[in-house]
Amino acid sequence: MHNCLVEICKEFEKLKGFLNNPTKEQEEIVNRLFKSFMECFPTIKEEKLEYPSEFIEDIRLFNEGHELVNKKFEDIQIRYLMLSDFYDFVRVTKKYKKI
């Protein structure tokens, strides 16, 4: 797994209880990780093909400025859920092992 994705997963592990009672610090972490994810994912070339098409498509549309997709990701909980889905996927597929 690409190093930038590993770093995102490591940081994501620090977000405990986000959906129940997010702190300002946690919101900043989610926004930073989401931005990093949207910048990193397109650079991983053929590794992208190992991930569900929903990630590939949403990231592509977001980075192209697609209005509906960008509006959806204005919601910080949706940003968190995307990161959570990615984290869960890489854990289940054993691409990433928690340290």
C-alpha cells in the first residue's frame, strides 16, 4: 500500500468517537486527512485498481469539481465516513495492518 495511504490510516486511528461527539481538533484532523486522501489517491497509479470503483469514481469526480459530489463532501460526517470506509476496506483486505 502506498506510503501516503498508510500515513492516512495511522492518523485515522486517532479519531475515536468522532460521530458521537466530535471535537474541533477531530474535525480539523478529518478535514486534513480528507484533503490528503483526495490528493494522494490519484497519484497511486495502478494500485487504484485494487480498490472499489466507488472510491475511484468519487475521488475523480471530486477532483474534477463535480458540483453534486463536492456538495456531498462539504459535510464533515460524509468526509469521515469515506475515510472510515477506506480504512475498513484496507483492514479487511489486509492491505493495512494496525501498528
